[in-house]
Amino acid sequence: MRDVVGDHELFRGLSPAHLELLAGCADNVAFAPGDAIFREGDPADHFYLIRHGHVALEMPIPARGALVIETMAAGDVLGWSWLVPPYRCHFDAEAREATAAVRFDAACMRGKFDSDHDLGYELATRFVPIIVDRLQATRVRLLDLYGDSSPDA
């Protein structure tokens, strides 16, 4: 598992000792098409490195259904809510096809961060761009949905 973790862009350049710590929090998972990976409001107990397949990151919109914010694919990181108290998912994630991923246990990861602040800082700075990208994608999709498209706007 250490090699799989170390080969991912998110973890590239970390020390072998740090990769070993992170690999201890990881396991392989698979999802069938239509499987819910997490739902908005669920405890954010995991995050994922998608190895293959596609996952729709969705925002439930009352009376409209789910709005797809982004479609995740191989190499993408799915989930950031595990980093931010109160550790609740902010979106829904659903496998759109057979999907394999590396799943990281959030409590394990936070424990590693607490015991090794250098590792915590390094990974927090690597997750910030992921959070910003997700929020920007959400903003764009909401502008598409609710934006005023009149010429006078």
C-alpha cells in the first residue's frame, strides 16, 4: 500500500516514514455503479484516491434533485470534509461506473497529524487547493443554475 500511496501526486515527495504512516490508514475499496460513497451530512470518516472509474460529486437541491458539481476520475482526490470540524460531508458522492479507490480512515489520519505536526502541516497545505477547487466548481455550477442570464443583469 505504501507504493500505491507514494505514487499519487498528493503524497509525492513525502518521506518514506511518512508514506508508511499514511499507508497504515489506507485500504482498497470498490464501488458498483449507483453506490453511494457518502451523503451530505454523513460523518466524514474517510477520503479517497480514485484509482479507476467515475464518481459524481453532487449537491442535493430541494425540489430540483441533485446538481452534479464535478465528476471525479482516476487520480482525483475525493473528500476533504474529514479535515474540517465538525467532520460532516458537504456533498453526495455516487459511483457512476465500477470504481476502485484507496480509502483513508479519517480518525487514523487526524491521529497521525496530531502526533506529527510536520506531516499534518504538509498534508493540510496539499489539501487546501483541493478544497478551493471544489468550492470554485460549486460556485460555477450554482451560477449556472441560479445566475441571472438576462442581458440587463
